[in-house]
Amino acid sequence: MIAPSILNINNLNLEADLKKAAKAGITRFHIDIMDGHFVPNLSFGPQLVSDFKHAFPNLEAEIHLMSNNPGVLVPAFVKAGADLVLLHYEAMNEAEVNGWLDYLHEHQVQAGLVLNPDTPVAVLSQFAAKLDQVLIMTVYPGFGGQKYLPESADRIQQAKQVLGTKVPLEVDGGINAQTAKLAKEAGANIFVAGSYLFCQNTIEAQLAELTEALQ
């Protein structure tokens, strides 16, 4: 599955580019939420997610929550209509991780965990039973357009060993036709791409190229 990140879309063209991607076959969009504290950047808020779900009720909103303020933001994005919320392991203590994973399931929202490049993959084992998805960051979070970290393949393989085949593995950062193929070979099956899809050529052409590379 390809889950385009909307971070690199020109905000003035957002709806038009979302429609083009959906017409080309995309069923899920990756929405990066940055709070300017956990990562040194700001992005979107709950209102955008609410607007997205009203405009595209049949598309999935995957929320990548880059914030260490889950008490405010997790309920807000659940209320806004998030289909899946991905929490950063590094943003809270392990008891909080467990609590928020439970909270999401209690509110019929899929729950996932994100690991930064320096976080040991072994931490996933204690949460495996509660995870609907895992996101392995293949760059350091905060900004789009970064280069894929070559050590990511080993981390993807390790995650697959910890989780087995039941939990989908997503990769995010520096994804293009070449790096997506490497990540797939390592065991990833969901691919987030932003600048590669929206900042060159047409979205239709870039999606076709990425889809072909993943076959």
C-alpha cells in the first residue's frame, strides 16, 4: 500500500491534489502532525482532519502524531475522525503508550507505534498485542525531503522478527522508487511518500512509477 504524505503538497492546491491521488487509486493518506516541540516544525491540526473526512469520507486518514502532548491531541484527532493514530514511542513513557493504545481501541480507532531511527526495535515486543501497525522512521522526523537512512533495512527486518507477519510495517522518509523496493525486500508493506509524489512530474506519473517498483 502507498500512503501519500500531504506534508509536501502546496496548501493552496491541497484539495485538488488529494482528488488526483484518490482518482489514481489511493485509499489512505498520511497526515503528519507536528507540534513545534517534540519536533522543530509545525504542520496541521484537528480541523484539517475533520475537513478531510467530510470531503473524502471513503478515504482513510492516517495520523502520524509527532507530539509529546497526547493528553490534548489524541482525543482531538479521534474526535476529528482519524482512522488510525500512530504514536511516537519516544514521546511518552511506556505506561502512557499502553494507556493511549487502549484509549484508541476503546474509541474504535486503529492504534500504531512509531520508532525513530535511534530507538531499539526490541521495545516493540511489549506492545505487540495492541498494535494494528508499526511505522519505522527511515529518516529523523520533522521535515520532508530527507534522504533514506541505509541502516533502515536491518531495522525493518528486526521489526518483522519481533512482530511476525500479522502487524503491517510502514516506512516513512526518503521513499522513492529505489528505496521503496529496498524497504519492501526487507519486509515493509506500507510506504509513505511525500516530496517524491507531489514535488516532481504529475502525481499520476509518480504513483505509477512507485507502484511499478513495488510489484
